[in-house]
Amino acid sequence: MISGQSRRSFLHVGFCGGVGLSLAQYFQLKSAQADIKQYESKEGSAKSVIFIFLPGGMAHQESFDPKPYAPIEYRGPMSSIQTNVPGVFINERWVQTAQVMDKLALCRSMTHGEAAHERGTHNMFTGYRPSPALQYPSMGSVVSHEFGPKNNIPQYICIPSQPNEFAGTGYLSSSFAPFSLGSDPAAGGFSVQDLQLPGGVTDERFTRRRRALDAVNDYFVTKEKADSLDAVDTFYQRAYGLISSQQAREAFDLSKETDALRDAYGRNTAGARMLMARRLIEAGARFVTLTYGGWDMHDNIAAGMNGQVPPLDQAFAQLIRDLEARGRLKDTLVCIASEFGRTPKINGTSGRDHWPKVFSVVMAGGGVKGGLVYGTSNSTASEPEDNPLNVEDWATTIYHCLGIVADKELMAPGDRPIEIVDGGKVRSELLV
Amino acid sequence: MKTMIRFALLAVLSVLPAGVNGDEPAPASLNVFPADIHLSAVRDRQLLLVQAVLANGLTVDVTEKAELKVENEGLLRREGTTFYPVADGTTKLTVSYGGQAVEVPVVVQNCQVDPPVSFRLDVMPVFMKTSCNNGSCHGAARGKDGFRLSLFGFDPEGDHYRLTREIPGRRINLALPAESLLMEKGAGQVPHTGGKRFEVGSEHYNTVLRWLEAGAPNDPGPTPAVVSVEIYPKEAVLDGEGATQKLMVRAKYADGTDRDVTSLAYFSSNNENSAEIAQAGLVTAHARGEAFIMARFETHTVGSHFIVLPKGLQYEDPKTPENNYVDTLVNAKLRKLRIVPSELCTDEEFLRRVSLDITGTMPTMSEYDSFMADTDPQKRDKLVDSLLQRKEFVDMWVMKWAELLQVRTIANRVEKKPMLAYYNWLKDRIASNTPTDKMVQELLSARGGSFSSPATNYYQTETETLKVSENVAQVFMGMRMQCAQCHNHPFDRWTMDDYYGFAAFFSQIGRKQGEDPRETIIFNSGGGEVRHLVGGRVMAPKFLGGATPDLAGRDRRQVMAEWLASPENPYFAKNLANIVWAHFFGRGIIHEVDDVRVSNPPVNAELLDELGRKFTEYNYDFRKLVRDICTSRTYQLSTKTNETNASDHKNFAHSELRRIRAEVLLDCISIVTTTQDKFPGLPVGARAVQIADGNTATYFLTTFGRAKRESVCSCEVKMEPNLSQALHLINGDTSNAKIRQGGLIPTRLKEGKSVGDIVSELYLRCFSRRPTEKELASLTALVAEQQNTAEALEDVFWSLLNSREFLFNH
């Protein structure tokens, strides 16, 4: 190839070109020239997403889809409580969440066919069934690809770190990888990996270092021209922005919140992660993924839920209330998801096993209706009944809220244009 | 192509005076396609193309201008340059242009025979040509709008069923064929998501209609298979925007007949910006560049190589010196593209580049001094030879092979002990320079315990039959077969038969636990078959693109290994040569190296062929290949570009900046800061390149993209930058703590070295060059500003480690 650029080479350029172009713009510009389905992404009803993922597969029966009238072997050992939306019941442990039900949309008809952890997880992070031929990008990486950073804050952040391989960039350039905090915000002495200047380096000294670096770089960058060089430069500029901007650095600092608020979230893993997520989206992050707990409760499900739910319940309800109070719930989409639900019948060890046929997800804010129960499962919570919600439609709806048309094609290796989501429809019933 | 030109030259007859067509320069040779015409049914036909090759290498489509003369005019009817049969017999056609003439023998047989429309031979190709069965339409796994066809027609039987029987009466109407939904949708007469695919009355419309009129029959028995597909011309060099070239595609069938399938082949271009292809088979030149034009017919994809040059481009062969065959072949391609390669890089650049590439280390100060002081004109070759003897060269390639062979621990499957045995086995093979074919054969036919016969770990790292087979194809032949598991490969020649036939070699691997629970014993179980996904047939083991071997009494893997790592397998040597090449250039001649397919052709096929041939000739000693590559002028080119090669990044016309890979970068930081690392299971001071287990992770290595070896994909090694990398080098331990730990600066200050000397040393350590006067002046000034000289020099050191020049090999 001499001066024309093939679609394939766009892909392998892999880097930001030219002055004044962000990485995402560069990719958008390039892919815009290719013969693929192209839509421009414009900020939608949700400016940001907080994606709360509960690894292991949370039982839908012991959370958002209790079956109090089912026989005991289906119903399980726990009972249910009334929420602040008349007629809507959830599991008894979700006391605080029950009081913000009017802000939530419960989808009780989520369904896919993948009963293995990694395959189910793949579905929920990418909106695709796993393929042997292609690694799909996570929703967060797609968002990172579609939108540039705001206020020096990385677009896609994982708390505490990238939870699994499907939360990564898939076939997209690893430049769109999540930024990981690197440690748990609930831990004592928490700090974000490499965000602070090292000991002995003051701001003043750092400025000198940057001057020295500019002097050293000058010779090479004058001599060499390459996209890969510009891309490194882009990330150095972003790093400087993050390090130098007090506002950006403070986004990662929970101690800037009042003690009362931190207590309200709970001074534990769930509380700290959710509060961190709220701070990050306020600072400009587009997609914040956080994980909490382990939900693979093959044995003694009641004990498991009793142990894991209360901190989550408190933190989640507080997150919704806090966002609402700050006027940010309307443009922040909060999702709770898990790779699948659990078997309708209690098993021989008082637990439940994997069940992907039907389970529940929660959506709130960012253009999603509150106080809504969307879709139902049947009387034993074993099959979807009304409005089965597949992964494609669910992901498409999330993208829609963000202002991304999921039918858009991105270029995968081998000149394969691949839809962000294949054949998904927006479930407008969920939207305001 | 060469053979075509040769044929054309041989066939030249000087019958006409030169310059019949006035303004066109007389051609140096004339290509006529096809070389022979066979017409064998009333519906048969053959398009004829004439291509003039000018003395300067440009080609011109002179089909319309050439004079065509049939000796026995009664046999053929002509429309444009397409010939139709009229009467049986043999004759010849003389094509004349610009003072040259070529004869084409013609045979017409069975010209009164009108065979019925065949579902497989005639109707199925229409679905592909009109994109009905592609992946975004009815070829999708779930079909489209309720109707499914098999992707690119891998399942004609199923397609016939779905068209004629699935919803009776819906898709076809045998009473009123033209009112079948199939016809009305296809012709856009009723709303159709896919729009109009063919015009009423067009050739494709009529084919399907005729089939319906005949009662939509399935083929009564097997139809002759397509044995090969040819595309003409095989290459073209077009002069400027707007130049055009017609294409012709011909299929050959197992029954000996051939057929002009130009109208049925699906065309695509891998670079529409340079050469656009219309489905009628006409290429139009646009911007300067190269394009590979592909035609797909049935399961065959064939390609033609197009170059587009600016109109009237002035070019003078720079007569670039050539060190060896690598340069000869690279320059031959560059000449076609009218590109002038860059100048040689400086000695300093070469020293750093080749040390990083061969040994994964930075040259020491004394290596720098002695190399720079050496006045021997052969000193670069000498340096390559000495680097090849270093043990770091072995470490580098053990690491690369460990990625290909996925050396890593896996919970409950591969414990540390067998993993280490596997690694040591590999290291021993590379260190002792075992011929690569022997090593691969030993690996793939390995039997025994994973302790005592460590190569068997290969079959323990991956235990799923299909996946093992896919991995073998990807690593040793560069092919991604995964697509063909569920449908014929959409971008390559591979069918599901090929896929399951190859997988059958791996269906009889027995695994049992050894006495030590950490050991697995791999043996030949002698039983177990692979079944085809469609229909469940048991598949006989068949080499990819090769024979179905006699396996009587033999371990299937043994037979496969002996074929795979041998010259009989056309992909093996070339694929490994390409992997070696890519290590030194940052991109393969086929790129990515494990994405070998018809639709991703080598940028320089002659070069790849020759590298493969040499590798075989060297008895698979890849050190010799490395030597050829590193001593070539092409490897030693500067990154500085000229007007002609600045925008080329594929043809090795200049050197490219390559970010240094994670392990090597960490080792280099340790080398220049005089610090040591401690990795799990290795002694203090061992290098990151030497880490055996893919599962060993450090923050630095993970952040800079070390392969976890979870898959065999070359994409696991990540070279793209990200925010965490920048933050880590700016604020992290690897730069800051190591500068302190190494204590280089206080040591030098104590020795009484001046600031200038220390800055110079840092430059030599990190960049293998001295600072320019400007750099020295500005950095010493910066240091002088501060009270604390040691701290200020540390800042300089920090800035060198954070610099682009350090991060890249150049």
C-alpha cells in the first residue's frame, strides 16, 4: 500500500494520528471511511453507567424474583418483603433496596443459554455469545472507543481491577482497555496504582522532570514520525492531566466525602466501591464496572445471602438515593447483573445450581423508568413468561441510553465489520 | 503470472506492423486469457481478455482494441469479446495487438446439448453472487427475517430443503414460478429487507426461474466438484486514476469441463481506495496503492494482485545495493511500486536495534566502544554472528516458542513440575539448535509421562480435540481454522470437511494419571473418531490441503507430525520463516503471522517463498535464517523515510519504530539502571525473558502486555500503549525505585565524574548514542539550576527512561 489506506490497515494503525485528534476520533474518522454501518455516537440520556457485577451467579429467587406462593422446594428457605411500589415484592434481605424500588426497573425475564460461569460472564459483559473465532470487546471498552475522556478521567474504569478477561478490549485496540484502580478502595491506605507522585518528588520537581523529558524527547520526535509515537504521547498527556489535575486526583479520594455519607454507604467493600463509582462518574468517567462478593451458592443459600446481601443492599440503595439527591440519577444508568440465575429447585445441599434460562437484572436512572417490573418468569422461576429479555436487547438498550447505536459496525481483524451488538432491539418499554 | 508471461512471449507471432493503435506505446508482451477455449454446452460461453504489458511494467487492458480473428468462423458466435458455441469442432483464435499476436486454441463440443438447470451448479452460485447467503443476510446462523440459507452455501441439501419444503407453499410457487416469494423478494417486487438482488429478466433471475419452472428439483446425484478456480489477469499495474481492467474467472470441474463463471463469482477488493471492483468484474483504479482483488466461487477464493501508480509517474531505478537474496526480492517488489528504499541506518542505530532484536538486551558501554572503533567493513556481519552465539539469543526464542506452545501452569491440569519440565525440554531443544522440523515432530508425536517425556505437556495444556487441532493449524501453519468448525471458511479455501478431517488426527489421544498425581501419561488410545457437524459422518484423517494418508497400524499423530513438519507441507517452512521475519520487522510478510489465508496474501510472495525454501535447505536451522535477515540491507535500513516510501508501511522500504515488548523492556530498564529483579522460581538477577510460566505476572509485565499464553494467538503480546503504562513509568517503582536502587548516579559522582560525563553515560546506556551538543547543553543547564546535583541527575535518568527513544526499537 502506498498512499491509500485499506480497511485492514486502519485497524493495524492502531494508534492516534495527527495533531488535535483524540484516539477515539482517530478511529472514528478512519472507520468512517470504510464501507460499514456507521452511526455517530452522541451522548444520550445516560452520560455514564455504573455496572455492578455480582460474580458467581446470584439467585434471582433470593433477590429480585421471589416466588412466595411456589412449593417450598422452589420457594426456598427465605421470605419476601413488600417494596415501596405496591404489589412488588423482593427478598427479605433487601430492606433498603425495597425502599428505592420506585427508582428501579426490575427485569425478571433475563434469559440466555449459557450455564458455565465464563460463558455467562462473557454474555453479560459483551452482549454476545462466546465465539471460537473472535474476542468481543466489553461494553466499557466499546464506550471508551466511542467517546473520548472528560476532565482527564479515563472513560472506562474498573473497581478494583478488571474482573475477568471479557471486561477487556476484545478485538479492539488495547488502548481502550479499562483503567484499573489496582487496589480495593475499602482497604486501609488505599491509593490508585501510580497516581501519586513518588516519594521525594514534589510538584515542582515533577515540573522539572517534565522539562527534562521534553528536552530528551525533542531530538527523537523531530526525527521520527509514527502513529505509534503519537499514541504514546496521547497517553502521556492523559497521565499528566490525571496527575496534575487536583480535581481528577481527588475523584479517587474517598476521604473527600463526609463521614456521615461514607457511613451511609457502609465502610466496607460494597460501600467503598459504590461511593468510588459515584465519585468517578461525577468526575467524568463514562463506564465504571465494579464487582462485589461471590454468589456461586451451591450450598446453603440462605446463609450465603444473609452474609452477602446486607452490605450490598445498603450500599446500592444509598447509591440510588445519593445520585437522586445530587440530581445525577437522571443521567446515570446503574445496572446490577450477574452471569446467570440459579436453579428453580433447592438442591441436596440447600443451595441452588447454575440456571441461565431465566434470571433478574436491575436497571435504574439514565433514562430508565422507575418502579417498573419488566418481564416475568413463570410460577417456579424456571422459564421466562412475559417479555423474555435476551442479552442482545438488554445490551442494545444500555447502549441506546448512552447514545450509541448498537447496530454500528466496528472493524475486527481480517476486515470483518462486526456490529457492536448483533441484532439487538431497544426495549423502549423500559425507557422514560 | 510468470508462466503466463512466458507463455505469451512464446506464443508471439509477428504478423502485424507495430503501432496499429497509434497513441498507445507498443507492448513488450501480450497476455491473452484464457490460454485455451473449451465450449461444451449450448449455454456455455467464454470471455476473452487481452492485456498489454508495457516495457516500463505498466499494464493496459486492450481487450476492446485487439483484433480477434477466428480461423473457422462457423464454430463461434461473438458478442463483444465473449464467444458462444455454434457448431462442434476445433479451430484457433488469433489475437493481435500492437505488432504482437497470440494464438488461442478453441474446442467446441456438445454444442447442441442443453443440460437441465442444476441446483448445486447453477442455482447455489446465484445465492452467493447476489449475497443472499452471506453472514449479514440469510447466511446468518439464525437466518434473517425467518429464512435461513447456509453461510456461503456450505449445506446445499439443507438449503434445498428450506427453499422447497420448510414452509410448504411459502417460498416457491411451482404453479406460477415467477410469483414465488423467492423471485419477488429477490427482484425487489415486494418489500425485502435486503432490497433488490437481481433484475427481472437478468441472467441470475432467469437461472432461478428456469429451475423453478423445471419443478425446483434437487440434483439427482453428486454433481462434479469444482477442482480449481482461476482468475485473470493474475496481476496488473494500472497507470493512474480511472484506468480500468476487466477480470475473467474460470472454474474447472472434476469431469474435465470448464466454465466461465465471471458472472457468478463474488468479487471483493481488500483496498477499495486503490482498486475498486464492480460485481460485473471491472476493476477501476483510484489512489496510488496496492490491492488484492478476490473472486469467490463455490468454496474457492482466488486473488489477483493490483498496483495503482500515479499517472505518468517519473521513476528511476535507484540501483540499491543488495547484501543477499532478501534485498534482491524486497527491492524487486519496491521497483514495481516505484518506491526507493531508505538509506542504511547508522552504526549506533544498528548496534542498538540488532542487540535488542537478537538478544533482548541493550549493548553495554564496552560493546558500544569496540563496535564503534572497529573499522572492518564487515563489522555488522561480525556483530550479528557474535550475538547469535549469545545465550540471550536462546532465551529470546525459548520465550517466543513458549508462547506458541503455551507453556504455563493450569489449575488442576498442568502443575508446576511438568510445566518446568516442558520449559526445560524446549530450552534444551533451542539451545542445542535442534532442527525445527525434528523438534516439532517430537512435540506433536510425543507419548509418555509429562515428567519423563515433557513434550507430552503439549497435549495436556489443551485437551479438547478440536481445539488441539485448531492450535496445531494456527501455530505451525499460521491458519485460523475456527470458522470452518461451523461453516465453510468465509475468507479461505477451507471447508468443514477439511476442518474435521484434520481434527481426526487428534481424536485418539489417550490421557491417564501417572503414579505422581501431578503427572499425566499421554498415549495412543487407538480408538475414537471425529464426526462432521452436518450429518455426523465419521471423518478420515486428512492433511490440510493434502492427502488422506494410510494409517494402518500407526499412531495418527505420528503420521500427521511427519507430514506437518516436512517439505511436503507447503505451509510449515514458510510459516515459521514468517514468524522469524516478523520478530525482526514488527510485521510479517503475511500479517498477522497466524492469519494465513487466501484473502490475506503475502505482501511479497517471492520473498516468503524464498525464505521458506532457504529454511528447508538449511535443514530447519533458524539461526541461519536470522543471520540472513539481520545481515540484509533491508533490516539495516534507517527509519528516516524519503518522499516515495514515507507512507508505505508494508513493504519493508524503511525501518519502522517498534515498541519494545514487555519482558525486554523490563530487562532493559534493569540493565541500564544496574539493578536486578527477582521473579518467582528464578534466582535473583534472572531476566524477565527467562520466566518459564505464562501465569507468572508482575504489574509491569501485565501492564506492558506480556502474553499470558492462554491462547496461541499472536495477538496475546500487546504492543499498544495505554494510560497505566504511562502512569507506571512516570510514578511507578520500575523507573523511580530502580534508579535509586542501582545507585549509578551517586557512584559516578563519588568517582568525580562531571555532570556532562554522567549525562553522556546515561545516553549511551539508554540510547546507544551520545547526546547532541544541544541536548548536553540543555540538560547540564537544567541540572545546574538545582542545588542537589544527584537529585537533578536522577531526574535526567528518569526522563531518559520515560522517553520515546527508550521505549522504541528504531
